[in-house]
Amino acid sequence: MEAGAIILLLFALHAAASASSFYGGSTSFKPPKMDKDGVYQVTFHHRQNGRGSCSDKPSFRCDGGVCTSLDSSEVLQTDQDSTGQGRWCQSETHTTATISTNHSSFSLRDSGCCWASNEEGKTNWTSSVELDLGTRSDTYGVNSCPVTTTVSSLRFPQNCFTRMRLLAHDPDEDTVRCSFTKDATVPQNFTLDETACTLMSSGQVGLGIHVFELMLEDFPTKNITLTYADGTTVTREASNEAQPSLCKVKLQFTVEILPPIPNCELGYVQPMFLSATPSHDDLLYATVGQNFQLYAQAQANHASIKDFQVSGPRNMTKVLKDDKFGKVGVTLSWTPLHSDLYRHVPVCFAAETNEAQSEMRCVVVTVTQATIIQGKANVQCSPNKMTVILEKASMPGIDENFLQLKDSSCSLTSNSTHIMGTMSFSTCGTKIEDKGDFITFENEINSFELPTEVIVRRKTVKIGFSCQFPKTVSISSYFALHKSDYIFTESSFGSFGYTFEIFRDGNFTNKVPAKAYPVEVKLLQTIYMGIQAQSELSNVQVFVESCKATPDDNPDNSLSYNLIQNGCNKDETLKVQQSDDPTSFNFEVQAFKFTGNYDQVYITCSVILCETGSPFSRCAQGCLKESSRRRKRALGKETVSHSITQGPLRFVRQAVPEAAVDEDDVMKMNDDTPDVMMKSHTPAEVFPPTLLQKAEPSEEGWSVKEILNTNISTIFFAAAFLVSVVVMAVVRVLLTPPPLAPCLQVRVLLTPPPLAPCLQVRVLLTPPPLAPCLQVRVLLTPPPLAPCLQVRVLLTPPPLAPCLQVRVLLTPPPLAPCLQVRILLTPPSYKPLALTSQIMKTLERLIPDLLRPIARSLLDPLQFANQPQLGVEDTIMAKPDSTSLHLLHQGLKINKQT
């Protein structure tokens, strides 16, 4: 009796232990099919994670009585802890559900107890899936659900957890969204990137086992129609997540957070996958009845890799191989059965040490018949691009017209013997993968089917190719730092590319080196840029359809400025340099910046390559005032428009503008040497200064600099300034007459105060451009005690004036030791660098000779001090001149006659 009780107690303890060993589970579907009786058969595979033996059989049930039968296979354990401690295991079973056709969807559900002891206190669990049974208008079949799974036990040291990528592959290439389930208890400091399906940390995560329950849903990437067995239809809009999803799959797993380790560097204690390992989310292929193998390799220099956890199909085997220097490889082998045909099988794996675990990597293995062609291409790797070459003779039956790269907009070219494609590392869907010891750039050639095709007799093609570079070697300065090389492929033009460069000068021969980016410039400097096209064809020409500036490298930024639009110049400072080379486009433009807190400018141009001499190409059309007038692109005569970007140009802030510069300005680089010299429109000084002399310090006494820095000098000059304001008579007349005045007479009659010790009279006059006659008369009676007298007339005569009279009637004071009378006639020869009025910009092009003298009053004088007959002091005094005009309007009167 007692022995029987003990046996029953042991059975109860075993049942309780097995019941509390649930680590999670996942479900994946084969494409549903309809039999001849019009009944759907849906086969799904369920993997359950736990510890111990993982021999529990799931008990799925259909909701709403949709299923007429459920046939499940026996549970088969697919992986377990090799140490014999029973820390983790995984099993798989497959079930076929027979569904009546008078339903639009069906759902499955399973539940049980209990979760492994966890920090969230979760006990009971529920697995569920839901599938829409409508026939898709794009694939002519029932929707395929997202494919996902995890290894049985996921472990991370507390101080090393940052992110964990999950598998979320959709066979129909739908958009997959991952989210926590509504009843999930999200562990503290864990977040989820729903688009990338990546679990991340937002702070320090807690020790112990944490439970995660996610729902994966798929949404079509284009508008489709679902047709049901009863003839009804429903439309699903592209990527509209507000509408019901096509399928819902629940993913459950646990993550154990281990105590911290001294070093989180990958490959130190945490195993690091090496380049021989497939990339995460890779799509691989297996053939029915043939052995499929997957090889992965990991390394840990200060820990021993004991095993690899694997989540794979039934009958998959693994063989470990120890290599030198802490490297361990694993070979996974599997022979698909006929019942696995068209199945999308998720396979995940992770390297195990006693202290930590590597990242989890997952791939999808698609089972096909023997008609698929899978092979390796001949790949040529360059510093910033790769070229793939396929020999037609080695792959008979391939139709190159139905081959494409990952990005379908990049096509392949062919001749009588080979199929070729060239792409840069940042175009045509090329994926960058960090493989531990190498950086890999991957792409693939795929066959495709037309949406209108019902049957095909072409072989399915899947050819992956890649270039890899050691991490210790710089791949290419162009790839990371310098946006220069852009390579594209189109069927009619083959492989072609563009380089977008900044040059040192107007010769357009010396390029700014890549190390000098970002380029530092000053406002109003001339920037020299050039676009060069390279093509395998000789009779081509390049056409720049548009160029615009943005404050960042996003060409779609709403804040932008058009330099070229529809082939027309939109900036008045932009000049296109004529070239005999039809594949080059060189231009110059004055540097500018965006208003606000923006110090950088990127230039993005839209370029087209055309066949030379094609009368209907975009290149032949040239500038179009309206984009709607553009003709339809002629087939084979031009490429599609491609965007290329260069920059940034970074602006150097100047606290005080230079008054005079004797040599060209320097466009600075981000290193110490000025690598680029560009001519700047800087003001030139005409009259040498007579008062500002360089003070040389004497050997005895104070130097001039030291004297000026004392408080005594400050008090002295302040007092002198106040006295001069009281006793000095300064008269300044600034006059801008109306532009249509036929004649201009200016007469200044002045009687200064008798005690003024000094007198200055200055007349600055801009006459109207159409004035046929100009008379300026100054009548002056200076004060008798004035020791100094200065009279200055600055005049820009109208270009059409046949006569000019300037008359100064002056009675000098008897005690004046000096007398200065200066008449400056400024010819209308200066060219303004910018205008602040759009109307003036337009008129300047129509009648420049007449309007150039008028434009001076509209300009910022501190930027345009390059008038030949004016000194820098005249420019600086322009601001006080405008202030005096304001005071005149307020009541301060000076006798003048106009």
C-alpha cells in the first residue's frame, strides 16, 4: 500500500514537473489547398519549447465548428540539451485540418499549464492562429501566413542585452507587423520594434526568466481582392493596418537574463557567428528527396562552445566540429519528404557556452521540386561595387527576360553567352550584413512571374551572390564618407554610373578629396561642381533635369531650394560651363545657406542618360517651362531619372566681414590644410588708409597697444567724442531721385554755426538713369574760426546724360590752414552680387545698364563694398547715412533743393 502511494506520488511529481516546463511555441502553415470536393485542407506544424522530454502532444481545436476533422501526427523531439541535464528541448508535430468552404476564415486554439517559473508570474498559456480563406487576386491562392519560430531557451547576460532579432518572414512578401498580444504582461524595460520585429531594451532588464507573447500579422503591400467560396469579394488596401490582417500567428518564448559578465564584446565570452554562417532572414532552398545542409560557425576566445541550440524540422540532424582558436562549427542536415513540398520551414540556431549564448539567427528553407536552379555566380568585387556574371551554357533553359535583382528596378543585361549585372553597395536592394569577422554585401538574382500569368513552364531561379571584406580593412571611402559613385543597370543601356564631385576651381580638373568632406565654405563663394556619366555605350549624353538644395541628406525634405527645375536654371548665380564631352555637366553657383539654424547644404540632382541624336528624348527637349509639357519617355532612347546627392557644404560663420582682401579666399576642409582654393567675390580696397598705421612697440615706454588698453585712454577718447558731437558740424546729403525724373538739380546752401571748429560737407547722389542733364551746386560759407574744411561730392552720373555740371562755390575761412575739396565720379560699372527684390532681378536682366546705378540703394552695403571708386569707409558709413535719413523725416532739417 505504501509502495503504491509512493509510486503515485512520483507520477504526480513528474506530471507537475512536465506541466511546469512550458517555454513557448510557434506555428507555421503550408499553403492551403482545395481538393476536388471543394473542401480546404490546411496543414500546419507546431513547435513546442520546454525542458525535460518535450513529449506533450498539443490539443488544438477549431473555433466556431469550422473544421470537420483534425488529424495530428505523433510528437517527435527535434532538439534537446546535450549535457543530459534536461535544461531545454523542442518538439514538433504536424496537423491537417479539413475545413468546409462556407466560411471566410478559420482559427485554431490550444491552451495548457504551466509556464516555467517566471518573473511576471504567468502560469496558463494559450496558443492561437487565425487565417483568412479568401483567394488573393495577386497570387490566385489562399494567403500564406508569416513564418516564425525561436530556439527553445534564450539566454543573455544582464549587462549585454541590447536587442534580439526575431524571424518574421512572409512568403507572399506582405508587410509583417509584430506586436505584444492584448493579454500580454510586458516585462519592465523591454520594448518591441514592431516593423523590424526586434526585441530591445530601454534600460537595465531584470534577472530571471521573462515571458513574451507576440502576435504576427501580415498586410498586403498592394491593393488586392479576396474572393470567397460563396462568390463574395472583399478589397484590402495596400499596407492599411486599420483593416483586418490576412493572418494572425501567435509566437511565445522566454528569455532568461543571466548575471553580468566582465566583457560584452562579441567573441570574448559571448560566441560570435563568423562569415561562413548564413545571414539572419536568409531564404534558402531545399529539394524533395535530396539532402539539404546548412553550415554555421561561431567563435568565443575566452569561453568554450559546448553546443548549438537548433529549432528545425523533424528529422534534422546536427554535427559539431571543433576548430582552432575557439571556433566551433555545426552542420545541419535534412532531407525533405514529398509531404514537405512547398513548405516554408523556419530554422533558428544559437551557440551555447556555460556563461552566455550567441545571438539567435534564423533562416527560411523553402522546399521545391527539382526544377529550381540554385547556384553560385562568378562575382567580381571592387572597392565600391560588385559585378555578377552568369554563363548561359551552364544553366540551360533560363529566360533572362524574367530575371531580376532584389530591387526590380535594377535590371540585368545579356549577350549571346553571358548574363551580367553591376550594382553599388548602396543600390539595387544590396543588403549589408555584419558577419562578425567580415562585412558582407549580398544580393540575389531571382526569376519572377507576371501577375497575369496563370501557368508557367519556366524554371525557378534563385542565385545568391555577395562580396565580403575583413573588418580590419577599410572597404571604401566612397561607401561611408563620400557620396560620389552611383551605379545603375537598365536593359537598354546596360550598366552605367554617375560621379558627383566638388572641384577646387573653374578648370573642373582637381577634385576635392574624400577626406576633406564636409567641405567648409563662406557665403557668396563660388562653388564648382560637376557630374560625370560613365557608360558601356559610346553614343550617350547626360542631362540634368533638376538640382535642389536641402539642409540635410534627405532629398524629400520639405525645406528645399531649386537650382535647376525641369531643365531650367532657377538660381541667378548658377552658370553651366559648356563642355565638348556630352557625358559631363559642370556648373558653378554662389554659396548660400538656409535661413534659420541650418549650417549645412546638400545638393541633389536628378539625371538622365540619353542616346545621342535622339530627337524625342528628354535631353533633346532641354528646358521646359511646364513639367506637363514633357513628352513620354521614348523606349530605348533614355534612362529613367536617377537621383544623386553630394555634400554637405558646411558654412563658416564670420563675426566681422573683411574690408579688403588681396588674395583668393580659401574654402576650408575638415583637416588642417586648405586643400581647395576658390575665388571669392570679396570687396577690394582702393584708397590706402592713412590713419591706421601698424604700431611697433618701442624698447622704452609703453607701446601704442598698451596705451589704448588703459582706462585713461578710454576716458580721454570718450570725452573727446562728446565734445566733437557738440561743436562739430557734419552735413550729409543722401539723395535717391525718382527713376523717371528727366532732369536733376541739387543745390545745397549752408550757413554753419559760427563756433564750429570743423566743417564737413558730403553729398552722395544716385541720379535717375534717364536724366539727360545733371547739375550739382554747393554754396558754402564756412564759420570764420573753422581750422579745417572738407567738402566731398560722390556722384554716379546717369549713363545717358550728355552733360554733367558739378559746381562748388566756397569761401574758405581766413584761419583755415588746410582745405580739401573732393569730387568722386563713380562710373556705373559695378555688378551687384544679389538683389533683394524679385522685381529688380527681372528688370536687371532687361535693362542692366540703366538699372545697375539704381540697385545700389537696395543692397546690403556691408556685402557689396567692391565699387572701384569707393573706399571701405564709404561702405561702413552707409548705415549712418540711412539713419540720418530717418532723422530727417523726424524733423531735423537741412536746406536742400531738388
